[in-house]
Amino acid sequence: MMPHPPVYLIDDDSAVRDAVALLLATYGMRVESFAHPLDFLARQPELEPGCIVVDLRMPAITGLQLQQRLSEAGCGWPVILLTGHGDMQACRRAFKAGAVDFLGKPVDEHVLMEAVNTAFAALARYREQDEQRSLLARLTERERQVLVLVGQGYPTKEIAAALGLSPRTVETHRAHISEKIGSSSVVEFARLAQAAQAHP
Amino acid sequence: MAATLLAAWVAVVLAGSSVLYRQALERLRAELEGAADIAAGLVSQRLAQHDAHLTSLAALAQRSDRILVDEIGQVAGAIRSFYPRIEGVDLVAWEGDPPEPAGWRTLVSSHRAGLEPVALPQLAPVLASAQPGRPVSSVPRPGRSRYVLVKRLPSAVGRFALVLTIDLAELVAGEELPAWGQLELRLGPASARVGHGGAAARAERFGPPAMTAERMLDNAGQPISLRLVRQPGWSDLALLRPVALLAAVALVPLGLAVLLAVQRRRAAQARGEAERARQATRLSERETAQAHAARVNAMGEMASGIAHELNQPLTALLSQSQAAVRLAGMPATDPAVMRRVLEANVQQARRAADILDRMRAYVSARPPAAGVCELGRIAMDMAELMRADLSAREIRLELDISTPPPLAWADPVQVGQVMHNLIRNAADALAGSGQENRHIVLRVDEADDMARIVVSDNGPGVAADMLPHVFEPFRSDKPDGMGLGLAICESIVHRFDGRIEAANPSGGGAAFTVLLPLARRKEHAS
């Protein structure tokens, strides 16, 4: 079984930070703790993708603002917000901004672990999409068009006719695509074609 | 009030009476003038008759070449009998110019019995000056009422003159005059008085002034002046009824004025009472609102901060305990790790208990009592209670406590409330601003022989137009504020003989300064 991604725990209260980190560790999680959200933001680009557990109320920036900054920076890592209050307004904003969960303090271990596991699944999805996006980003516009049509199962002749190209040119594009994505399998083409249509 | 109204009434009646009096006098004057005109008309008519008699007698005298003495005598007798005022009719002749006694003759003489015939000495001057055809009058004996009217006949006939002796007093009969009138007739030195029924009106001592109307009669030969005199009495003015009416009528508006004044006074009293009642209500409402807000602040706002504070140790406790349970089930667990976990739990449980202790101290419903107030400790407690709330709002709270910390004489819980409100107020001001690096400084020290608490921030400061009103209730410029926080602070500070001031320091932001009596001062005093 693949090791879990890390959990980044951000809370300015050392007692809470240590306790939650210990609890997560008993579940075999790799936990990295941060007392200050700005410390985390500074180090985030170099960190391994992981799940973020952050207190809503903190000095300097709140958990919500941290979440916003991450999404502004193009980081789609899942965020679990912890709060002492059932603050509905903050809760709604958190979900709108893509928070995975919003947990009230004190938090029960099962609730926390469920949220963390959900976050890991979200992270896995995100990473896959991220990978696809980076593969697609390597393709030219014409190659993307060819990829989509190949993925939909059209033969080369029909693709050539549809795009107003010679069948030979289409073959050349296919070869380039295979080279760039590291696969010539039609299944892989189809998966990427779906992703390309989902994120044009 | 009553005296004023009475005076007003008297003034109104007096003023009205004066007008009525003047009107009455004018009416009497008009009557008098009318009566004078009538009398003058009568007299003028009679004087003209005299002229006419002379003319007819003269005509008779000149009808033939000789003097018709007998005829003239008859006519003269007829005239005299018809007109009692004409006491004598004479036809005289004389010689020389001026007339000489030698040639004096009386050709015709008709006289009232007892009256002396006209004699030359009295007539000589008038005869000499008389022009033929123009009658002239003369008064033979001054002081009497008699005059003579002389008409000289044309000189062609010779030196003749017709002489009428007339009594002024008979020119107008008393009955012809109004009852109130007394007529004086004057011709040169002759004069006469005629009164109705002969009785002259007596002047009343404090009566209205006498009034007179004079007429100069337009008769060349008999230049008689008339003077009609009226001595009016009060009854003539007929003022009693109109004045009585006025007095009665004047009572109506005065009565109304009294009524209005009484009603107005009652209304003012009622208004005053209502206003006092309203003020009392407002005050008690304010007190109630303050008490309520104080409870909201203490129990709600503070408790909300406390709840968050409690959540921290509880979170730590729960997670740690659950971790311990899991660790206990793991065979390879190091007992030292378990020990650390449990020690951390004990610490967190104590932390929670401390927080509850503090909360209990601030929200317990004991009556406020002045006592020694450790401002330094209260400041630290408040900072601890509000820390989470402030940090969530990205506000740093700095404590600046002098050593030794000041001891004030006040109620510690209420002083805590003042600090809490001031810090919250500063936090609200900061939250609304786009200020970077937001911070609040809570300073506690001594100044001017008082214990001083200063809460300052680096926010936008208090709006200049709000500055004089910040401590007034319901004056909040926060959209969701009740505007009571600072009002409560002020009332608490005043309760303990302190002062509170708001200012925008030159360095920016706002600063609220609370000065409270020092505990050692109070102890010295007592």
C-alpha cells in the first residue's frame, strides 16, 4: 500500500497542535505542524502535496484567508477547517472556496479521520487532474484536436477529413502526442481527451 | 395673577370709558353747535325784521312831502305791540350837524310803559355818523341789555331819523333754547343772558368742562354776537350704560384670558410632569439598556471569547485522550510517551478550569463594590480573555503595565468590563479599517495622582464630529453597534469618581483614557 500523503497541521495553540498531531500519528499519518499560517504559506511550494488541517481563528491570517491564498496560488490541496464556533457564515464561505470539511472543536477522532481520508481522496483526484493538465499543456492546439478525435475512436482518415488535413499529417500529430504523453495507448488518449474536454 | 388681570380689566375699562367720554363730549358739542346755529338763525331773522320795520317806517315817512307823523305813530304802536322786544319806536328830527340840542324834536314816540324816550345826548354821536338808508346801532347805557337801532332818513327830506329801542334779552325767548343752553347776546357794551326757564345750569364740581359755541351775526347794523354755553353734567354724557356695558364686555375676554392662562398653566404643569416622567423613563430605560448591554457584553461577548478559549484545552484533551487510548492498545508503546500524554491532559484540564474561574469572577452577579483594584492583573486577565477573539481578527494586543502596577479604588469586575469594552471598541474600529499591522495597546499606570488606563489603537481614530458624543448612548457609528459600550464605560467610571476621555492622538488612531482614584488615596481619606 502506498504511504499516505502528509497532513499539514496549522494551529497557533501548541497544546492543540501537539494533541492533534499525536492523534493523527497514532493513525500512521505523517504530520507536519506549523504554529503560524504564514510559515506554512512560505514553505508550501517546496512541500509534498498533502492535506491541510487549519484552525479558523489564528493571528495574522485566518484559516479562510489561508485557503483563499492557496487557491489563488493555484494550489488545490484539500483544506479541513477547525473552529470553536459553529460559524455558519465562515462555514459557507469555506465550502464555496473548496474546503473539504469544516469541523467543530473539540473534534472527535473518527470525524477527523473521515475528513482526512476524504481529503486524501480529493487530493488524489486533484493530483491526477493536475498531471493530465500538465500533459495537455505540452500539446499544441492542433495536437489537442487530434487527441480528442482519436480518443473518441475516429479512424485517421475521418480525422484528416474533419480537420482538412492529409492522413499523413494526422499520423505525424499522433506520433508527437504519443511522444509527449509517454503512451500510445488509445485508452490513455481517451482519458486525456476527456480531461481536455473537461478543462479546455 | 389676579391682580394683573384686575389691572388689565381696569385699564381696558378706563381706556374704553375715555373713548366713550370723548365720544359723548363730541355728541354734546355737536348738539351745542346745532343749537347755536338755530339760535343764530332765529336772531338773524329778528334782526332782519328790525331792518324791515325801519325800511317800512322810512318808506312811510317819505311817502309825501311832509312827515306823516300820525301814520308813523300808528304803525310804530302796531310794531311795538306785536314785537315786545322792540320797546320803543321814535322818529326824531334835529338841527345842525352835529345835532344841536336847540333843534331836537321827537316827532313820534311810542314806548313801553316806564321806558324813557330816547334823548339827544345818547343819540348825538350815532346820528352824526349815520348814513342815510343804513341802520346803525348804539348802546345808550352800557351794562344794560338795550340797544338802539337808528336809521337816518335821506337828507333830501331833512334831518330825520327813525330809532328802534330793542331789548337783547327779548330777542330770543327762553323756551326757544334747549333746556341745557344759556345764551349770551352781546352788542358792544350791551349784553343779555337768556336761559331756558331762566335757570342757568350749575357747574358740577368734577363735571365735564363747560362748552361754548359762538356765532357772529351777519347784520351790518346790528353786529350781535351770540354765545351759547353748555355746562354738561355727567347725566348729559349718558355714559353710565355704555361704560357698564363695556365693563361687562371687557370681563368676557378677561375671563377668557384667565381661563386660558389657567389652562395653559395646568397644561405646562402637565407637560412638565410628563417630561419629568419621560426623562425618568428614559433614564431608567438607559439604565436598563446599559444593564442589559452589560449582561450581553459580560455573558455573551465575553463568554463567546471564553467558549473559544475553553475549546482549545478541550480539543487538546479530547485528541490527546483518544491518542492515548490508541497508544494503550499498541503493544510497542513507550510508557514515557503515555506519561507525557497524560501530563499534557492534566495541564489542559487545569487550563480549562482556570478559564472557568476567570469567567465566573467576571460574570457572577454580585453587586458592584468599590475596593482595591489590581489594574495590572485585571488587564492581564482581560488580555487573556480577549486574545483569541483579537487574534482571529488579526489584531495584536500589547500590554504595557507599569511596575509596580497601580491599585485603583473601584469594583474590579466593572473595571474589567470597562477595559473589555474599550478593547472591543478599538478592535471594532480596527476591523473596519484596511489597516495593516493592527494593534491595540492597553497601558496601565499612574498619572496626575490617579490610576490610569489607556486603550489606544492604530485605527482610523474617532470621527471629529463623533468625538464630543462618543460617550452618549446610542451614538454608535458602527452598523451593528448598539452604541452602549462607551456609555457604559462612562457610567461605571463616574460611579467610582473617575474620568474618561476620548482623543485622537497626533500619532494616529484613537486613545481612550480612564482615570480612577488611587486606592491609597482612598485609604488615606478613610
